[in-house]
Amino acid sequence: MFVRDGAVALKHFVGYQDLATKRPVDEETIYHWASITKTLTGVAIMQLRDRGLFSLDDPAVKYVPELRQVHNPFGDISQVTIRQLMSHSAGFRAGTWPWGGDQPWHPFEPTRWDQVVAMFPYTEILFKPGTKYSYSNPGVIFLGRIIELFSGDDYEVYITKNIFMPLGMTRSFFDRAPYHLVAHRSHSYVRNDEGLKEQRFDFDTGITVSNGGLNAPLGDMTKWLTFFIDGNDAILKRSSLDEMFTPQIRATDGEGGSGEDVQAGLSSFIERYPSKGSSTGTIELIGHSGDQNGFISHLYLHRPTRSGYVVSFNTDATSTRDHEKTTRAADNALRDVIIRELFQPVRSK
């Protein structure tokens, strides 16, 4: 779906929601949005910050005391701040769970906070906090913990009350679907040179919900995108939203963003792409991508034209024999078309 001036201007659906029944995807189909969940977490942190409950430059260990068990060879763990967790510059590893998850009887992700805490004595900070970028899912779990501490709500409840409800995102939820929406939830698949394999259906992201638990149809996601484009003071001050889109550190490892020049904002990415139709030679998109359990998704906005797009694939296809036959190649090609055909003509007008 492509959004312009607060409304859906273009939409397109192709393929199947469920290969077994050959049910086609449509406007009701619900996708898993994976790491785009982090944008919800970021807005929640900014909401609580704006209420004067903490500063983004406070030490994370002040509110998550269990972090004191983490080994920091560069000094005290109090060097790690909330801002660094939001910009992936705190020094934590990328993966939440360093083993398992590849067997049907394994949990999809760690299910409890105490499981994450049990790993802290075996966790170390990989570089001096604030000095470089490295995409980290555990850092976002700590943000979710802070949201629960200051709100008194479970993460899912807080987001539902303070984001979904005021924006009218009535078909959005976390983890397993409510019974009346199960039939609309897209199945997901991974295809490689050996064939096609269906992934876990209607799964639980456990304690990692704050960095990857979101499920929603495209229509609800356009409401979230429109909020990022136009703002809504009832949810977050415009100045705080702009603060989220302010570069914090250059993103260098290819995780979380793409493009020729990528900066990590606060729970968002600022990406620049070549553009012949631009006076600067580049076009800037702001947003986040997601990749989990066979789903690949994007949510990006172009501020000068008050426009943006959301897209989701329910099949992650990779080929070691032919790199062009991959979801990534299709993903990049789609982004090129969007930049060339949708954003630039509007800008020239």
C-alpha cells in the first residue's frame, strides 16, 4: 500500500495467504511485521520520556538492575544508556537466543524474562557503548522491560491502550491471533534450492515481543505510517517524533537498514538512495524493515511529499545457485520501482 496525503493512494495484492487452500491474499490478510515492532517500542519510550519519567541518557541499569550481571570490559555497565539501546549502539550482541529454536519442540523465542536474565553472566558488551553501531535485539527487550516498569502494564497492553486504540488499529495484535482473526492470518514459507517449507503458524514471540511480536493487516499499518508522516499530538509530540528521525550513529553492518548511506535514529533508520530526479542526487526514506519466520516487510516514509509505503512478503526465498532468484532481489527491485515511479514524480510536481 502506498500512502499520500493521509490516504491510501495505491494498493496491490498478489499470491496466496495459504498455499494448502490456495486462499489469495487480500485486504483482510494479516502479516507478521517482525522488527517493525521496534517502532512501536520507540514511540512508547518517547511517550514515557515526555511524561518526565526518565531521560534517554539515563543508564539502562538504573531501571533494569539485572544488567549489573553483564560483563563490560570497557568499564561500568552504567555506561549503557536508553538512547544507545534505541540506536543499537550499546554494544550488545545481535541475537536474543544464542542457541536452539530449530526444532519443533523448541520455543520460537525465549518465553520468560528470567530466561534472558539467566544469560546475563554469560553476556558481554562487545565494544565501548556509544562508539559504534551493531544491530541488537536484546537491547530492545530491555526497552520493553522499561516500558512495563513505568507504565505498570504488560508491554502488549500498554501498546494497545496508548497506540492501537487511539489510531483505530483494531485488527492489530501481538503473537497468537484472537480466534476471530485466525482465518485471516497469513501462513509463511521459506524456499531454497531444496524446495519449499512452511514455517510455524500463529506463533508466540515470548519475551522478545517488544522487538518482533506485531501482527496486522496492511490497512492498519497504513494508519501507523500516516501517524509517522503527519504526526498526532494525542499520541506523541511532533518534536519528539522528529527526534526519533534524527540521526544518532551511522549504521554499518547492513542489519536494520539498506541504501548507500544509512543512519540509525531512535528506533528508526534514515536511509539515502541515489535519485536522478532529486536536486541533491539522493532521496531520503525513514522507517524500519522486518525479517522473521519467512516474513519480510518494510514501512518507510518520504517527508517532503508526505507519502510512504508498507509492504510484506510471506515467503523468504533464497538460492545459492542463482542470487537473482531471491526475495531480497525482489525486495530491492520493488524499492527501486517505488522510488522511481512513486516518490520522484510527486516531488517534481
